[in-house]
Amino acid sequence: MVEAERTQLPGYIHLSRSGELEERTGRAYEMLRDCVVCPRKCRVNRVEDELGFCRIGLLPMVSSYGPHFGEEPPLVGRSGSGTIFFTGCNMRCVFCQNFEISQCGVGYVVSCEDLAEMMLRLQNRGCHNINFVSPSHVVPQILRAVTIAADHGLNVPLVYNSGGYDSVDTLRLLDGVIDIYMPDAKYGRDEVALELSGVRDYTTHMQAALIEMHRQVGDLVIRDGLAVRGMIIRHLVLPENLANSEIVMKFIAEKISRNSYVNIMAQYRPAWKVVTEGGKSPVLAALQRPITAQEYEYAIRCARENGISPA
């Protein structure tokens, strides 16, 4: 990561003024008609409110929004990260700690005008950024809301906080719109991703997505202690190295950047189906406990051996 040298307006403001943001929004909504917004490619017509894997139709759903102080320090600052938690998800992680939101549909339907108003309220409360949590399945709606909000004075950085299972074609519509990407790099092997998150091709899409994100914004740039542009990568350490940290860190070092801001997280705890269905497979059984200090230290060592200094 590097320190920013000068102040500049977020790219989405320029795209809004030129009309490019509105044009991209139209292209994104066309993706909803035979939905290919995320790698699931459900092919349902979400414009007509048909539901695919994410269970979200034309209008987005939000579970909550407000200043958040539990994110990475460069996002939080003094006044918090302005998080908007979207209902629904394109993954089915068996250990999800937010399963009520991601898989059980807790939340309420909002219009894009409502979503824009949330962004403006968070900015007015002093939040340093707008942080879209689980946005992969609602990118068209986010683009429309940003278009509205930009016309009404939104000017803080936008954060795309995803599980890493993102479509490169969709991400290209966000080029110049998103200032900070914060994806997960959950797994190094697809067979684990299938059992734990219900995704057959996670590593292929995650790796392509992270490469595209980094192409757009580069390494994390910080000014006065706050992130203004770049990428933060999250990697959750799992018991018995189920996340295959050595593979993930090698990928980041060789294909992204050894200067990447990588948050290696130690907060795994059993939740959701790990608790209710833990005896159904050896993998689920392994997830019945928190990680050990040795397991966390191994992930840190994997990063350092690949030339990465974990955040």
C-alpha cells in the first residue's frame, strides 16, 4: 500500500457528469433480463421479478445500514465506514455468521431512490466511505442508485465488499465507479468451496475477479490514515487449513501484488449449518471448533514466505 499524494474526486462523479454512468446502468439492467450478473448465470428474468439463486428480483433488499466500526482501520477512521448490508447472496457458506441476511431473507425491499438516500445519509453522518456488503447480485441496482446519489452530492469513496465470487463482465461495468475493492479470497481448492459454500468453480472466478479488481484500482492507497483507492483482500483462516492458505497466498503474490493489503482473519467460529449439521461429513466435523494459534500462525507464515506482509 502507498500514501496518496493529492486529492481528487471519485471517478463515479466524472462518469456521472459525462453520462457514462447512466449508459453503464442501462447495460447492467439488460444483464438482469436473462440474469448473468454473477457467475451463477441463473438466466432468470429479474426485470420481471423472477428469482434465481440469490432470491432477489428487480428491486434490491437491505437488511440494515449505518456507520460500522468493525471493518479494517483504513476504512473506519474516526467516523466509521458507511455500510449497507444487502440481503441475499450468490454463495451458501455453511459457516456464515450473517446467515439470516445472506440465506434466510431477512431484510426489506428498497427502491434505487431509497438506496441513494441511504448513501447520502451515511455521508452526511460523516462516514468516510460507502461500503456495499454482499453486492455481487445487485450491481445493476447499485449503479442506478449511485447515478442518483452522485447527482445529489455524493462524493465519498465507494467500497465493493464481496465474497470474491464475481463476474469479470459485471466488474468491468464498475471500472472507475468503485474506488476500493474488498473481496474475500476464501479457498484455494474448488472441492472445499463446493462443500462449504456450494460453489463448483469458486477459485477460477475468484482469481479472475481479483485480477480484474486490481487492474482497475491497484494496491491500496491511504491518505491521512484513510483508504481512498485500491484493494483490500480478506482471507479467513479455517480449522485444519481447509482454506488452503498456502495456495491463496501464492496466488496473491504471483498474480496480484506482493504489496497487497491482505487481512488474514482469525475470527472463525462455528455457526449456521456447521452447528446444526456438523456430523454429516468429515469436513463439517472439522469446523466444529475455532482455529488454533498454530493454524493462524501457519497462514501468516504462508503470506510472509510469499513476500506478503499481512495487515
